[in-house]
Amino acid sequence: MRVETIEPDDGDGAKRSPIAAVGGVHGDEPCGVRAIDRFLETDLRDRIRRPVKLIVANEAALAAGDRFLESDLNRSFPGDPNGDAHEERLAHDLLREIEDCFTLGFHATVSDDRPFGTLADPTPRKARVMRALPLDHAADFTGVVEGRSVTLPGFVNVEAGYQGSDAAADNAFDCLVAFLRATDALPGDVTPSPTGHFRVRETIEKPPGRSYRVHVENFERVPAGTTYATVDDRELRAAEPFRPVLLSADGHDTLLGYAADRVGQL
Ligand SMILES: [Zn+2]
């Protein structure tokens, strides 16, 4: 794990609580790392006015180009300092690093090229940050997942775009700057925009099969009866209306994605 800590020069700023951004939670999603490295090369770093930690989490998995080495870091919280798996120990170390921070994590997907946010247990601060980031939608995983970064207090994520793309790295950089402005770590205006609030209600399991296709757009309403995916020659139809989140044919071994409802705006 690489941790770059930026301390402001002035004494009052240095006393404020730290802000963190974490890239490379998954080793095959380099967008956040690219955003962090790009930020460190700009003169924006000299304008930081409260302590900021820029963290590259799973360096070994990044070097391997794999999502993880031994266990999925994003499913390993709170971790274990004596755990057998590299990512169990890393989850523990990462959590210690960010325990006092309000934190933005970076991910990428194979389901959507538009950036969107993920969060759980929305607070006014989380909602304010989501509105400040350049994204239209936020998926709320409250009560649906456990042991993930999104369920940590004071933690939100951005899914910055398609895995490995330049666009995802650009989106991640824009989100990093907006995040630092929204948390008053950087001077500059934020232009908040309403962010659609999508409450995830359940997982959509992946039935056994050889070939998978998805026929609907994430976040767009799927009416009841719609064929939203096919598995080999079998059609999967919506029993009731839903909004797909992270729905993709090849994103995960056992999940096609999630079903959500739009509940308003953050
Ligand atoms: Zn990820």
C-alpha cells in the first residue's frame, strides 16, 4: 500500500480532520491510481488546505493486473492483521489508515461507461459529496451488502467508467478534484447537481449457463415482463419493474448485477 500524505502549510488547516482518496482497491481497475498520480503531478497539490491522504491500496494486485491476489479486498473488511490472505491483512491496514478520514474510493466496471456513485447509509455529508461529483446517479447499497468499503462509515465510492479506459481515468481525476473541493480540501467552486438516488433492493443471481447477454441499460426503468437478459437460449424476464445497477454479462461469477428502485434525489 502506498500512502501519500499532503499536509497544508498553515497551522489551522493542518489541525483539521483528514480526507482520503483510495485507488487500486481492485488491481484490474487502474483509474483511481492514474487520477491520484496525475493529481500529484499538478500544482493543485500545493493548494491543499487540510490534510489529505492519497492511497494506492493493492499494489501487488495492480502489478499483476488482477482484481486481487488471494481474496477480494473490497469484500474483506474489517480485515485481519494475522489473516492468511494478502487482502485480509491489507484490509486491516487500509482501515487503520482511513479510520479518521472521510474517504472516496475509486472503482471501474464492465457494465457502464458513465460514472456513478455508490454509497450506503446516506448522511447529509455523503449526499452533499455525491451532488458535488460529476455524476448523475448514485446506487445505495444500504442493508444489501456487508464487509465492503461502501458500508464503512464516512466512505463513498465512484464507479468511474469502463475498466482500463482512458475515460475512466479522466472521470476519476475530475471526481477527485470535485471531492477535494466539496470537502474544502481545495479552494474552488463546486457546482452541485441533483444526483438520482437508486436504492438497491436485491441481487440478481447468475443462473448456470455458457453465454450471457444483457438487453437493458443500467439505471433505466425496466418494465415488468421485459426480457432483461438471456442465458444461452433462455430469456430472463422481469417479474416486476426495476432499475438495473451494475448489470453485466461478464462482471462477476455468480451475480448478473443488482435490482434497484429510484427513490428520488440525493
Ligand atoms: Zn472495483
